[in-house]
Amino acid sequence: MITPSEGKSPIMAVRATSNMRLTTRFWRSLRRDPSLFFMPALLVVSLAMTVVIHPQFSDFDLQSLAMGALPLAFAAAAQTVVVISGGIDLSIGSVMAVANVLAASTMEKASFGQSLLLAVTVLMAGAAIGALNGLIVVLSRIPDVVATLTSGFIWGGIALVILEKPGGGAPQEFLNLGTGTLFTAWLPNALVLLVAAVGLIWIPLRRSKLGLQLYAVGSDRIAAFRSGVNIDRTRFAAYIFSGLFSAVGGLGLTMTTGIGAPLAGVYYTLSGLGAVVIGGISLAGGRGRMLGPVMAAFVLTLIPTDLIFLNIDPNFGQVIQGTLIVVIVMVGGFVDKERSRK
Amino acid sequence: MTERANTVFSRVVAAVTGGGLVSLLRTRTIVVLVLLLLALVAGIELARPGTVNALWASNMLLFAAPLGIVAAGQTLVMLTGGIDLSVANVATASAYLMATHSGLGVAPAILYGLGVGIVVGLINGIGVALLRVQPLVMTLGTGLMTEGILVVYSQKKMADAPRVPQFIEDLGAGKSLGGIPNDLIVWVPIAIVLIFVLRRTGYGRLLYAIGDNSKACRLEDSPAQLCHMRPACSSRRSHHRWRHQLCRTQAGRGLPPAVRGRSDHRRNFDLRRPRRIFGHHRRSADPDRAEQHSYLARRARVGSSDPLWHHHPPSRSGLHPPDKLINNPYGKTLAHETPRTRRRPRPHGRDAR
């Protein structure tokens, strides 16, 4: 899968583009990473289709779209960090479930200030769970698919222990962070929260040394090792950030549903992975941007909505999702092959 | 995963137990599993004395059989380094289709169930082996498709018989001969065939070889692509037929003459039926051997354009001592890389398009 054209290092990309024209930079990044153009286009097309199908598209529809996509986008973001570092995390859904039930069971009678404190605690718990996953993967050398799949079972069970059946709650002000609108009706809080959380965590990470190391380890582990990157530490860090994003996703799930449900998270593991794949992240690692998977989460949320508007069984959405995943990866493979042949 | 000997975990265990146990457990994973099973059974017996008896054991086997059959299919896929995420969905679809078509009779109903597995497995195989989609992505996609289609179908189609035929019910849930679950009668032959195929046939050996180093396999001209395709066909019910077919086509004769005829192949990476099960088998699964061999195959392709050609001209036997390979100026990774074509230098700056 790793072809010469993929072997670009992030260091080169940063240095070469620093004093270049904006248009040149645009075309170069487009050529390097077609998903940069493709994902926004897909999102715009699916939004346009929704408006055509459903001309009464209003601010309410936008709000419910943002609310529906919020947990999925965070799950995709969590998966993206690990996939870029060359691993995979199949415990994301369970970690989201743990965060969700932790938040919902403790916040039920809390004030807004307390619930914010609790949210920070949940985030730290998520990072700790991620760290534990990372430790297992790095120390035991069990392949990450197996390690995270099994730890996912464990966390799924713990979520059931914390909250046996759907219940709990959170103060209304806290829920409003994910459901209401603060500025205008066309700017749902869920969207603001998503952009803020992903931006605050991911952009500094990507611009830091650790971010470069993540890409380096993902694109070629041996080359990264020979360049002096501490591989174990980098992969460990990737799992911590994955746990953190999963916890944010769990909180998002609490905000949008208003309750904690121990089994609600399961869906997000594979859907998040689907969004990552559709978003143009190579599962071989070392390539891709955060924008793709987050937008793919919106596309995946739009598909069933459109089907409902069209009076088609929304369960066809899964079929479309599966087809999209396979077709996009196949087309990406062909494009890579053509480019490396040049 | 087991050949990575220097893990912290195994070092800790070695420090505690003195090393002998670690090497035993590392070479014989099954010992660990049996010990774990015994410990679990003992735990149940201690927690609720009197639970463990013949009826309990027979019930456990009854519930374990479907999982065991699915795991058998997954084993084949994972040996090649892949994974099949669609097994759960395929098993569900298979069961549902069989149940809703049970009005047609026993044989057509079972055929419907098997058909789902074969169709989805074939799609997976084509995607993974021929179109080179990563197995994880491909099976995730087909799993979602299967599930979606099944849900839609289940809302349209009602069962055409009040219940599944007695024969199918007995096969899945019944017991015979005083408590032996009938599941076992399906499971045990599948397991035996699987173990036979993996240990005694060229096909099984190919599976290990691909998992070790699929690039080397491809360079060997072994039918690696076809090999990927077969195990991807893994559904609960489809194993039986599929495995039989494999045995027939692959036992020694299915491989192309290029692989069969060359002496160094036979010595190093024997893809044919093994003469001695253990000796040959272990050697072929040795990654260093596979790497060395892939280096040879690559050199044969690249010829004199390989800079190492001048340092280490091919010996008469076609074999290099492994240390020459390991000490090459490119390091050990060389053997993994396919020959690259020379790339034109790209223009920079404004002409970058």
C-alpha cells in the first residue's frame, strides 16, 4: 500500500510550502491529498441533495443534523488519531459508552458548574482508559486489533456495571451545550462544540512535534525509528488522544440524548471506522487529515435522513454506507496506483 | 505475535518462573488455553458446587459450537494476516434466510443459508484478493451491506412456515445418544478437516506463508491471490462444503509447476505437501527464511540493476547465507520492498502542477 508518492514526510510538506504562493500551495496539497477536495464536495453535494429532496429544510433540520453527527464525528476523530499512527482502536464505542454512563449517572442532580467539573473528570477518565489501551498494545505487542477489541468488551461490561439500563440525566444548561443554539438559529451549538473541541485538541497536536511523530510512525515505522522517533511512546500517546476524543464523544452522546445508555456506544465503533475510511484516511497509516472523517460523519448522518424524506426504508442507509466505504477505498487504491506509475 | 520474544510481559513472567515455562507457553499456546479452561471450570465448581456435571458439559458444548464454527472460518482469514468483520452479520443473515425459507423444505432452506455465506464470502474475496482493498475495510463494508439488506428484507418478507423443520431444529439444538449435542456432529468434522488442511496440505501451508510475508509469496508466483480468496468465504454454514473443495483442489497438485519444480523452493519454503509435519512446517513459518527467500526471488526479477548484485553474486545453489542478507547496506528491510521504478524529478514552485 505504501507507494513512493505516499512517502512524503510531513516535515517536507511544512518546510516546502512555507514561502509559496497560496494557489500553488492549494494545488500541491490537492494533488497530494485528493480527499481534501473530495470530502467537502461530497458533503456539499449531499447537503444540496437534502435541500432538493426536502425544500422546507430549516434551521431545525440543521440542528438535528449537527446533533446526530456530533457523537459520530468524535468517534471518527478518535479513530483518526490512532489510524494515522498506524494502529486501530476497536474499543472506541465502549469507551464512549463508559463516558456516557459516567456522565449521566453522576450529573443527574448536579448543578451546571458541578456538571462541568464532572465533564472534565470524565474526559480525564477517557484519557486514562486510552492510556491503558496504549499500554496493553505497546507493552504486550499483541496486535492492536485484538488488544482493543478485547479491551472494548471489558469497557462495554464496565459501562453495564455503572448503569444497568438507560437512565440518569444531566442539568438542562449542560444539555444545551449540545442541543441548543447560542448565536443564531442557523449555528447549532453542537457544531460549535465539535469545531471547538476538535480544533482545540487536534490542531495544536498536529502542529507539535508529537503530531509529526504520529505521522512518521504511521507512514513507516522503521524509518521513523531510524530517525530517532520513540515509537512506543508515540503510539501510546495516540491511544491517549483516542481515549480523550472518545470521552468527548461520550459527553456529546449525553448532551444530545439527555440520558446515559450503556449499549448506545457499540454502534459508533464501526461507524466511526467507516467515517474514517470514507474521510480518506489510509488504514495503512501516516496519511490523511482530520477534516475528512468529521465531514464524513455528517455525510453518514445525512444519508438515512435523505432516505426518510424520500420514503425509502432508512435501513438502506447501511447498504449505502457499506458501498461507499468499499468504493472509496477501491477508487483511492486505483488513484494511488496510477500516481505511483507516473 | 508469538515470535516477538522480547516483550516486557514475557520477561516479567520469565523472571517469576525461571524461563522454562515461558518457552513452553510461547511454543504451545494451546497449553495456556487448556489451563485457562480448567481454571474457569474449577472456578464455577467452587462458586456453585454441583454445577459441573454431564448435562452442564453437554449444554456448554451446545452453546459453544456455533462460536467454534465461526472461529474456524476466522482462523483461516487471520492466518493470511487479514480479518473478517462481516462474520456476525453473515451468520445472522444466513440463519434468517434459512428460517424464512423453511417452507420450501429442509435442503433448500439449508442451501439458502449456505448461499448467503458463499455470496458474501465471494464478494469479500474478490475485493481483498483481486481488487486489493484492505480486508478490514472490505469486510466492514460488506458486513454493513449485509446487515442493511437483511433488515430491509425482514420488513418485507414474512416467514412462509410457522416454524423451522424438525430436522434443522434437531441439528442445531437437539441432543442424541444420551446428551451429545448434535451441534458437535457438525462442528467436529469441520474442525478435523480444518486442522488437516492447515497441517497436511499445500493450501494450509500457503495460508501460513502469506501471513508471514505475502510479498515473498507473490514473488514466488504462488497463487497467493486465489489463496486470499478462499478463506474469505467464511460463514457459519458454508465451511463444510468449501473446505472439502479446498482439499480436493489444493492437496499437492494445485500449485503451478514453477513452485513445484525448483529444488531451492522445496528446501526453503516448501509450499507442497510436507513430508514431515513438524520439521518442515516450522521452518517455512520462520520469517527470516521467508525474507531470505523473497530476497532471492526479487533478485531474480531485478537482475543486475540491484546494487547488491555486485556485492553478493548468486551462489550456485541459489541460496545466500542469511548473515549476508542481514548485513546488507540497506538493512533488513530491503527484502520487504518491491523493486521501485525510477521516478522523474518533479518541477517545483509555480510549475508544480
